[in-house]
Amino acid sequence: MKSVKIAFIRHSVTEWNEIHRIQGHMNSPLSAHGRELAAEWRKTLEPQTFDAVLTSDLGRTIETANIITEGLALPMLHLRGLREQDWGEWSGLTMDELHEKFPGKLDAEAAKGWGFTPNNGENRLVCAERSIKALEEGITEVINRVDKDEIKILTVAHEGTMKSVIYKLLDHDFMPEKRKLLKRRRLHWLNWNGELSIERLNDEL
């Protein structure tokens, strides 16, 4: 059986990130700072050592991956299942607008852990299940395309997607009092040998 190593990162900083506007399935381009950061990540990631790239089908992950792999002809798959958690009616709102429009709602949902569900959005468990399924389908497609026994894949996704996948694999809860496992703008390594597992978290980017 082929073995696969997955470098798992979040997209770089977008214009909406800089003003704390919720994106969910909506989209915002990378900011100037975000493009600079993505270019800097090339030094750490060494994209020439990868065999393929997986992203969601949202522009911010694709733009980040394109900057990192500029000049390389790596196979790249854009997977709808790797999208950010769907924030429903909260998408497009700033955090201030969310608190004003739905007072107390964010804290009430956060207290539900895996059950956290924005109005008319999806909960974290649904996000985890469809993201893991998409990741495994993407890995299978890369295995079919790349004639190597040991394969290395760069995966560019979203904060909510990454947390949901990693927390599910580690059977960790989202309750507010629980320790947060992932640090901002870090590189996480997963393995696939018939099933997904965590190798290590929070390498410097």
C-alpha cells in the first residue's frame, strides 16, 4: 500500500480576515499582506518536494496554493468538500455586526461544542465528516495519478475545516474550556496509510 504524507495549512490572510468579516462559503481575495505571507511560506514548505496539491474550491485557498507553487506544474485538485464550515446567515457579517444582529447567539452556540451551528449553517461534526471524506477522496485521486510508493501532498484549506478534521481524528472536543490544539498560521502533518492519522501539529511556517 502506498503511504501519503499531507502538509495541512490554512489559506493566507484575506481582505475580509483583516476586518474580521465572516467568510464561510463566501469568498474574499488575499490581501497584499496575505500574498506576501504565502510567498514567504515557500521557504519552509519547499513546494518542489510535493507531488500534488489539494485545495477547497474557494478562491482564497486556490490563490494561496498558486502563490506557493508558482512555477511548478503540480497536479492540483479543487474539492468542494474541503470548504470552510458553512456559517449560513452569519456569512458576510463582521463580528460586531453578528453580535448586534444576533445578541448572545455566538456564545450560546460555542457552548454546544461540536453542535455549534450558525443560523441556517452547518455544525462542526458535519463539516468534519464531509472534509475528511473529501480529503480521502483527494488522496485516492492523487494515488491514482502519481506513480510513487511514498507521496507528499500539500493541502490548503480553512481554519474551521482544519480544526474539525484534526479534532475529529484526535477525538478532541470544541467546548470553550478545552485546550485549543492549533496555533495560528502553523503547518500540520497528517499521514495516510489506508486511513488518516496525525503525525504532528503546529510546525513553524
